[in-house]
Amino acid sequence: MQRAAFERLVADALASIPRRFRDAMRNIAIVVEDEPQPDLLEEMEIEPPDTLLGLYQGIPLTERRWDAGNQLPDRILIFQGPHERAAEDDEDLAEAIAETLIHEIGHYFGMSEEEIEDIEENYWRKRGRGSF
């Protein structure tokens, strides 16, 4: 898939997130990269055949000091290659991108893995995309 088409799927996934969450996101960049770098996988102790679909890099909102500001944006990395290899079809790809984005945005808001998994299980998958 061409990068522009993949980035459109990422933009669509972002648009499906409820407005109250999108409006609360400040100073964060969502970046598409081809693949996770080998040193990143090593640092995170991820070994083949496992891989990384996305990653939040920054300081979660819950851990920021009152005087935080004037800093580079946090980043959410979405890795195109792993998503494409794991997807069965275009619809599956769009769903996987959206789920990855929600997961990483959860980290931005300071949620634990358990809280994010609860959202994925009880809201995202049961109610359908974007219907929180």
C-alpha cells in the first residue's frame, strides 16, 4: 500500500476517536514509519516473530509537572509494515490501525495496560469503532 493511503487510514482512525479525547490531545505528533528500528525492538526486548505495531513516546499527561511546556511534542509512532503483514484485508488493516492508535493514545492519557485493554474489550470491540 502506498504511504499516502496508509496515512489516510491513520487519519480516519484518529477522526473516529471521540471528540472529547481528540480535543484534549495537545502537543502530540502522530507519525507513520515503515518499520520499528532493530535497536528499538532490542531495547523493548521484542524478538521475532513478534514485532511492534505502534509506540507512544513522551510523558503521559498524568506524569507531567504543572510547569511543563515549551518542549518538543510527544509522538505516537504507527509502523506500516507490521500492520500490513498482519492484516487479512483492507478492512482488517483499518481496524488494526485504529486499535493501535487508541492503545497509544491511552498511554498518552496515562492509562495502564489493564485500563487500555478494558477499553478495547468493553468499548471498542463490543460497540464498534468510534462509539464510546
